[in-house]
Amino acid sequence: MTQLKYLLNENRESDAELLAHVSCTNVEDVERLDEKDLSNGDVYNGTFKGILPHVKGKYTWSDGTVYDGDWEEGKMTGKGQIFWPSGAKYEGDFSGGYLHGFGTFVAPDGSIYRGTWRMNIWHGLGKREYCNSDIYEGSWREGVHEGNGRYSWNNGNTYIGNWKHGKMHGRGVMKWASGDLYDGFWSNGLRHGSGIYRFADGGYYFGTWTRGIKDGKGTFYPAGSKHPSVRKLHASLGYDDCGKGLLAPSSSLNSEVFKVKKTSVKRSISERISVGGSLRSSGRISHRTTLSDVNSNLSNAAGEIMRNDSSFRMSHASDGSQSEGQDNSAVVYEREYMQGICIKEILRSSTELSHNTKQPNKFHSQEAKKSSCASIFKHNDSYYLMLNLQLGIRYTVGKITPVPSRDVRASDFGDRARITMFFPRKGSQFTPPHKSIDFYWKDYCPMVFRDLRELFKLDAAEYMMSICGDDGLTELSSPGKSGSIFYLSHDHKFVIKTLKKSELKVLLKMLPFYHTHVKLYENTLITKFFGLHRITLKGRRKVRFVVMGNMFCTELRIHRRYDLKGSTHGRITPKEKIRENTTLKDCDLSYRFHMDKLLQESLFKQLSLDSHFLEAQGIIDYSLLLGVHFIAPNQLNGLVEPPDAISTNENTPDGCGVTSEGELLIPAKGLRLVAHEPSFVNTAPGPHIRGSTMRACSLGDREVDLLLPSCERLRVQLGVNMPALANRKLENGEADSAEVELFEVYDVVLYLGIIDILQEYNMRKRTEHTCKSMKFDPVTISVVDPQLYAKRFINFLRRTVFPEQPPFS
């Protein structure tokens, strides 16, 4: 009965006591009588079966609580109502002594819940009218908002969309009483991700948010200016017209059960619940029908919010542009925000912007056609792959987890170290029925990867829930030339990538040495592998997957991404192909990053160990994946002159981070390193986090935490939450004067690791090296022998990316 505390937001303890009598019938020495006074002061009036209340009866507790309704062998089961002395009451379905099924609960403060229950807790579909006149109607899970729902505040604000753990999460539409409207993505109750903000005056802002504030690139269309239709903006967010895609469930395993009907549903949820209110004695509701109707209802309601607005109607009147009466020469503003602060703004005419945005769309369509691996799978096949992958991982992890822990043996790496299973659609003695197609599953070296997951301190249950949970996986487009299919777990902890057969062989060949390496060096920056699998579909098509840790699993926004190899030939991204989330290359890097002395030494010590390991395995084409989070420009250290412009140390601004010996102390103004306190930071292991807490020279060789300007505290580890100064030399056109060199300096947080480690220097690569060496400088091309590749890789990072001292120190 302790779960009853979730029934009300106020006075939970007292309300729990009120409901405690629901499952506590204790009838002693009862005879077959119509009425019986019990020894504890309780009174029962009704029929019996033997000595137990049965069929119909009224039970009155000594404190005044009363239940009147159906009984089944001593337990409240069926229809009934219960009244508490405080004035609270419930009327509806009971099962086994619990509020279970459909019912209405009125709390002492006047708030009302009407909907489905499970074991005394709101669970399923329901509507709650709060005592302050707020109203929520939609899905509940374990007593909180979860799934699709609509919340109306008493001040006139309305949100329709997805919820998670009682907060707005996923896709949703928020309309304020002032007339402003936001249509986009949410996380933990805040705007987070892509979205469209429509102002009451008719202006639009299309961009991205991070934890409630603008962060990243976006475009502002003033009121009256020409802008793309809302239909096109929705398409860029993955919506159907008028937001019908808003409430598409995210569960990949169960999505077929919750498919949204596209027929118009005009009745409210209240009316729908009323229609479904006549229940069987078991107190259960047909969720397949009701949830589908409610999802459709909420989707139509979200669309109604936009269609009823004049500016949205105007936008939908023409798919390509606004009405003819508008001024096509009106300007629009291309902006870039960093944590709520606008750092760049470019004024463009609407016609110029429209012309500039046509080419990228053309590029994307061409790029999609070139996808070598993804192109062989249609949309449905990719969906089935995702389901099959989840089913297989759930089966494998569940099968090997109960096996007692032991040391990894040589046989665990052998050809016979496999788990194979056939998954028929109808299920079998060993596999459950599923909604996908028949497939064969193979798991490679399961005991080795179980040991790796334990080394990386990952809990088996959490690992399985991240990948196989109800929230499912998200398919990503390939950021590289491989054409692989990528999936991202719902909590962003794991990336799943399809492999070529040659890459699978390399990984299996390398696996014994990889296992030894990661066991010896807990701070290794090499990609962390958690599982290796193969799915065989109809027609004997084989798809191989590897599960990896996501190096960018952080709440901080990654503003820039770089893939750095140390080569220069072909390592530049055409400007017309650069997007906000584009992974840039070596020649695109304009920043230099400067760290605390001990952090830098630790970084290059591990980079050298990892590159020597890859060299010994004959691996090339690997790269350093670098993610950069910029601290907001109000923490900008400013424009710093070169050394010859600084006469003495006294002239150095306070907090610039340079000692009298010229040694750099990181961070400067925006970031602070503080002594490590395990109780103040998250020390839980993650998909890319396993190593020890780093030490910093600036704090006397002590373990440190990173304190952000927002007072958020992060644990500093190698490759994770690493503070640095990023400086960029201003070009002549950017500086006010060409006489003095100026550097733009930012505080940044870095995330990094070594990726793409499955390419051997084989005969094909040797031939490629020979051919390219005839046309280009052999030092600049990517394909070189492993020894030269490793040496060039380290030298490039040391001299160009992470130099020891900034040029202004």
C-alpha cells in the first residue's frame, strides 16, 4: 500500500492512510449472517461464502472508512465505492482488494481523477482536474504523466504532446495565452532540440534549443516577411502536415500496437473514456483501441491549435510561399546562438535565403542515393532490422547474464564461441512471438563482450533497457562514406553500426588483443565495443552490427565536431555541404586547444599507447573524433595580442590563465577547476566513461572537477569533460587593424576518442597508396603504412590541435 502516496500531489501521507483500508480486510470469526460486528470495531453487512465476504456487502472500518460493493472470497473485486472520513471517495472497479480498472477518485482538496488504475495507481488513460483548475488528460504510467497527453493551465497555456516521467519530453506543441506558440522537441520539461517558435505578432524563429534556451543556428522571419510554409518546416522536423506526426509513439517493439489512426476523431478524451467506461468484471480496458483513438484525438487537437491560428492558415494556403501581397524583399535574420546569447547575425533577403537553401536539399537526395549499405534496405526493412536487433540482444543478454562470472578463456575467442538462434514470427520454445519477419540471429564471442561490459562497468539490465526498452532506437543517417546504417539508443548512450564482412573479420582477429589492451589501460581512448552480432533475413541477406559507446553522450551541447586523421589531401569540407551538425575535417579546423599541463601530458601518454596498439595490429584510417562545447560568449576572454605586444606579466589581464613562468593554467574566466568531490558529481560509469578522475597542475596535482558558469559540476576524465582554451587567429577581414595579430579565445569543454579502427593495411590499401603517391605528395594522403600513420597522427595532434603553449602566452 505504500504506492498509494502517488495518488495526490498534496497531503500524500494522509491520503495514503485513507486508502490503506482498500486491501486490508481482516475478517475474523465470521458466520453466515447478514451483519456482523467484529472484535476490532469494524462492521460488515452483506453475504458470505463460508466465513469470507462474498458477492455483495458493505464494510465499515472503525475510523469511519466505508466500502460498499462487490466481493469475491474476502477481497473487494468488481464494482464498488469507498468513502474516507476526510471526504475523499472512489467509485469504480476493484480487483483483488486493489483499485484496479476504471474509476473516479475525488481527493479531499477537490481534485478529480477519472480513468484507469493499476494496483491503486493511476496507470493508462485518464483525466485529472486539479484543485487549481489545471487539467491533464492523456496517458499515465505509475501515477505520473507518461506518453501522449494534453495539459491545460489555469492561465490559458496549453501543451499537447509527449510526456516522460511527468515532464514534457519528445515532440509537442505549446501555446501560451499571449499567443506565442512553440512546435518542436522537448526534454525534461524544457525546449530541447529542433523547433519552430511562432510569435504572437506573426514572426517565426526556426532553430534549435538546449535545455530551454536557444543554442545553435537558426533563422528568424519577422512578421510580414516571406518564409517557408509550416508544412515544409514540419517536414524538416519529421512531422506530418499540421503536426500529425507529433504524437507518433517512440516504441519500436510495440509501435504496431499503438499505430495512430488518421481518421478524424472529434470527441474529447472525456467522452471517449465515457464510451469505454462499461468494463468487464476484471476491470480491464482494451488499450489497443482506446490508446489508438486518443493518440489520433491528440494529434488532431495539436493540428487544430495551428490550423485555427490565422498565421498558420496563411502559411498552409501556399506550399511554397506567402501571399502575393507580402513584400518579397523583406529581410530575414540568420543567427547563431551560444547558450542563449546571439554571437552571429547575418541579414539576408528572403529571396537570397530561398536560393541558398535549395542546393543543400539537392545534395542530401544525391547523398542518400550513394549510400552503399543503407540503399539495399527499404524503410520497412530498416525498421525490421531494428526490431530484430532488439529481440536478439534481449535474448543473448538474458541467456548469458545468469552464467557465473569467470575469467575469459582462449576458447571464448574461437570460431565456436557463437550463439545462434532462429526467431520465427509466431515464436518458438525458446523465442517469443514478435511483430517482425522471420530471421536468424548470431552473437559473436558473447562471454568476451560480457566481460568487456563488466570492465566498462555497465549493468546488464541497464544495457538491455537502453537498447531494447520501450523507447526504442533512432535511425541516423551515415556521417561518412561507408554507407553504414546507424542506430542511436533512446538515452544516447550507445551507437549501433552496420559492418562490412571485412570489418567483422578484422574485429574478431583483433579482439583478444583489444581485450588485453582495454584491461591494461582503463583510460584508453579507443572506441568501446559492447557487442557484435549478425542478422540473416529472407533471401540469406546478412547484416552485421557492432554496439559501441557514444562519445558525445553528454547534456552539454556539442557545437563543433571534427574527424581528425593528420592527413591533408581531401581533408576539407565544401562550404555548401556544411550544416550545423556536420562533422568537419582536418583542414576545416581553425582552433587550437590549450590544456592544463598535466591534462595534456595524460592525454598524449594515452594517445601514444593507443596509436602504438593500432600500429601493432596493422590498422590505418583511424581518426580522433573531437567534440567541442563552447561556453557562452559572456565568458569570452576577449581578443588577446601576441607575445611581443605584452611587455610584462603585470600587463596580463587577471584570470587570463598564464603564470609568470609562461605555464598555462586552465581554465580562465568561464571555467573553474575545483578539488574532486565524489558526492557532488556523477561518478556512474557511462558508455565512454571508465577511467580515473584526472589530475591538474593548476590545483597542485590533485584530482579535479569542472565547475561551469551555470554552477553545474562535472567529473573530469580523459576524453570526457576536459576543459581547455580554444583560440583562433582572426583573419584580416575580421580584425579591426591589420597591424597587430589578434586571437579570439573561448573557454571550451572537450569530448574525444579514437574511432574507425577496423581498417587493415591490406593489399587493396597498399595498391591505393601506390596509385595516389604517383599523383599527390605521399605524406599528405590518408593511406600510408601503419607506422607512418601512427607517427603522423600523434605529431599532427601535438603540433596543430593541442599545442603546449598558446601563441599569446
